[in-house]
Amino acid sequence: MDGSRVAKELLAACQGRVKRIQDQTGVTPCLATVLVGEDPASVVYTRMKRRRCEKIGMKSLKVELPESTDTAGLVAEIEKLGADPDVHGILLQHPAPVDDERAAFEAIPVEKDVDGVTWGSFARMYFPEEAAARGGFGSCTPAGIMRLLDAYDVPLEGAEAVVIGRSAILGRPLAGMLLARNATVTICHSRTRDLPEVVRRADVVVAAVGRPNFVRGDWLKPGAVVMDAGYNEGNIGDCEFESCEPVARLITPVPGGVGPMTIAVLIEQTVEACELQLGI
Ligand code: NAP
């Protein structure tokens, strides 16, 4: 599955929407990125996100805070952005080195939570009908995986889906999204017994473990669809591509599979947030 191609298509569509918003209202959608400290990977990630915004004609606002920032200081900065009508989406780069990261996430108004990290967004991912009116967005990597599954017309209704990993940013939200699409979802984690046997049931396998080459081809049901969310040192995924690829019907490579979808969804959700805030 070519995530780079699908992401490019998504971004091209966003560019058109940005132009329409500008033509209709004179407003340019703006994503604020908040970075606390100077963790090198986080510096790179936030820069990539800002550049992608600018490339399609959006604005980005860089907020960089010193490592010494405490929870109250971070919350105050985020509240300022929340009240700023020129900012449509807020991304707090995590992990943020404060005592209470959750308090900082919750300071993001749900209508600007384009990274899908607030309780309000989590509710929406698990209860889409009930929570839709309250706003919120999908977590970007899981939402990107869903977009990729749809781009390749992978049937989800009644499908056996096995998600390996239960983190707040990946496994758990993804499981909610798959459930909302009527898949039969199994969530696996480090305490799961006989993981290969569970994976063997799956029509759709999602690996979000953070261990290089963890899932192997002999774990898979022939014809399974394999989504590898893993990104380990040296551009290595969580699935062993050489052994999985001959067994799978579809598989995402690393790099070029799930990765590019994450930023594309972040951008798309910021454009959508802007449209909703402007009432268009
Ligand atoms: P995480 O918070 O470390 O969670 C890993 C999950 O894997 C945990 O739920 C853990 O179980 C489970 N696990 C660990 N060892 C296991 C084992 N032996 N058997 C079964 N399950 C096991 O990681 P994450 O943040 O979700 O990230 C997962 C991967 O996705 C990483 O490679 C990361 O780099 C990548 N990622 C990619 C993107 C992207 O944009 N493409 C974005 C985010 C993350 P317990 O809960 O029991 O500990």
C-alpha cells in the first residue's frame, strides 16, 4: 500500500480547500505547534509539520517553550492559543516534559484538537454518533491508517481485526475506529497469550508495538491485510516485510506506508477545524 501516494492526494485536496477558504473569507487556516524543550526528534517532527502546512498554503505558528516550563505555564500558553481566533488547530508535541501532560492536553479546546489527544476526541473515536456534536478529531496515525484502508477498499464490516498495541495515541483509538466500522476487534498487548495464534485469525492486522520485525509471515492468515505502524531505528517497521509480504494481500512498507498519512491527516483535520470554526 502506497501511503506516500495516498498522502499526496490528500494534501492536494487540502490545498484546494485552503484556497477556497481564502477566496470565501480571506482567512488562512493556521496550525500552532507547541514544543517544550529541545528533544531532537520532537524538534524535527514539529518542523516537518510546519513545513507541510506552509507547502500547501496554510499558516503555521511556532511556539517554543524552555525545558523548565511547568504544567501551569504550559496550560496558560495553550489557553492563549485556544482563545486566539487566528489559530484553528493546536498540536502539543509529546512527550511534553511537564508533571501533568494530561492537563496540558485538556487545555486544548476540543474544536482545535486536530491531533486527537483530548478526552473529548477520545470519546468521539469510540462513540462517533453520540459525540459528533461535541467536536473532536481522530488521533492522526490511527485516522491515517483508516484512510489508507479505505483508499484500498479493504472491507471492514464483520472483518476480524487484530490490533497489536494499546497506546493512547495508536492502538486504543484505532481499535475504537475499527469497531465503529463494524469490524470484530481484538486488542493485543504485552500480556496477551499466544499472540501468533491470535494474529492468525485476522483479516486485518495492525502492528503498533515499537519492536523491529516483530510480526512474522508465519503468524499471518494468507491474504491478510497488514498495516505496519511501527517506526524503529534504521527505518525498520514492526512487521518483517520479507516474510509478511508474500503471505499478505496488502501490506504497508516502512517507510512510505503509514508514516506519511499521519501528517496528511493532521493537515486535513486543521483545514476541517478552520472550516467548522468559520461555519463553512
Ligand atoms: P508504545 O506506547 O510503546 O506502545 C506499545 C504497545 O505495544 C503497548 O501497548 C505494549 O503493551 C505493546 N507491546 C510491547 N511489547 C509487546 C509484545 N511483546 N507483545 C505484544 N504487545 C507488546 O508505542 P506507540 O507509541 O503506540 O508506538 C508503536 C509504534 O508505532 C512505534 O514503533 C512508534 O515509533 C510507531 N509510531 C508511528 C507513528 C507514525 O506516524 N507512523 C506515530 C506514532 C508511533 P503494554 O501496553 O502491555 O505495555
